[in-house]
Amino acid sequence: MAKKEFPEKNEDFSSRVSWIFSKSFGIIKFILGVLLLPFVFSSAVSFLNEFSLVNKDLEGIFWNGAICFLAVYLFIWEPASIYNKGHKILEVAFSFFKPMVNVAPFLLPIYTILFFIIYGLLSLGIKSGWLLEYALFLIGFGTVLHLVFSAKTIRTKKGDFLKGNYIFGFSFIFILNMALLAFGFSLIFKEFSFVNFCNISFTIARNIFYAVFKQLFMF
């Protein structure tokens, strides 16, 4: 009988260690997620600041694409199948590098990237305003599609202690998506500066951190 007790004790000990490690990792991700929040805010403000310099009609077309997706998603149909197909494309694209297979579909807005590439290739031969208008509409649609379904997927995962996975994961995804949009638009619009986007994002985030630090530790 005594021999049977050891495996049970070992299993109980290993499960406790696993539980402690899981909770500790959840706390770390929660802290990192909170530290990313100023960059979420700063990247959004910086993107809007640069995008406001673009032609207002073209800017409106991009937002129309974003609103169109939200209208379809909320009132007509949840295009989860489209999002899942994008996942499969990225899984195939990164099949040569296994660590990225599980991460890339959440990080990279595949349709946004494809629309940028398709527009860039077609614009070499087609010199027409309608091409840019369609591209902006689809880029807005694809970007919000990716953000909404990525947030939904991360949020519904079980065992997310303190919502650390959600806060950290979606914050990182949002910042990366803003950076990709900014880079793509900097190639299309001369008014949009990717360098300014980065500088303003960093400055705003730094000021937020300084203001919080000043309130907490400086009297």
C-alpha cells in the first residue's frame, strides 16, 4: 500500500507546481499587458493624427470599410469562416517555421496585408482613383475583421487568470496592427509619415509613464 502513495504524492506536488507556475505567469502577463496600454493609446492617437493629414474623402472611405464590417458583424452575419481561412493561409505561409504557426494568425492581419500587396501590384499598371478607393475600403474592412475576431478568440480562452492573456495579447495585436497600417499608408500617401507615427507614439507613451510615475513616487 505504501508504494502506491508515492505516485499520488508526486502527482499532487507536480499539479501544485503547475498551478503556481500558471498563476504566476498569468500575473506577469497581466502586468505586461497593463504596461502596454499606454502604447495602445499612443499608437491609436498617432495613427489618427497622421491619417487626418490625408485627403478627407479617402480617409472616409477607409472608415466606411471599417463601419461596414461592424454593421455586417453586428446585424447580419459573423464572417468567422473568412477569418478562419485567413488563419489557414498564414499557417501554410509559416509552415517552415513552427513557432510562428500558432502565433502569426493572431498577430498578422492577413487580409490587410494582402490588400496592400494587391493594390501595390495593380497600381503599377492601373492609374485610376477607383483602385485606391476600393483598396482603402477593403483595408478598413479587413483590419477591423482581424481585430474583432482576434479579440473574441483570445477572450473566450479558458483559464485566463486575471485576463492576462487577453490584456497582453490583444494590446500587442492592436499595436502591431496600427504599425502595419501606418507603414502601408506611408507607402501610399506622401502626407503620412511612418517616422512621425513612431515618434509620436513613443512620446505620448513616455509622457503617460512619466505622469504615472510622478503621481506615485514624486511628491
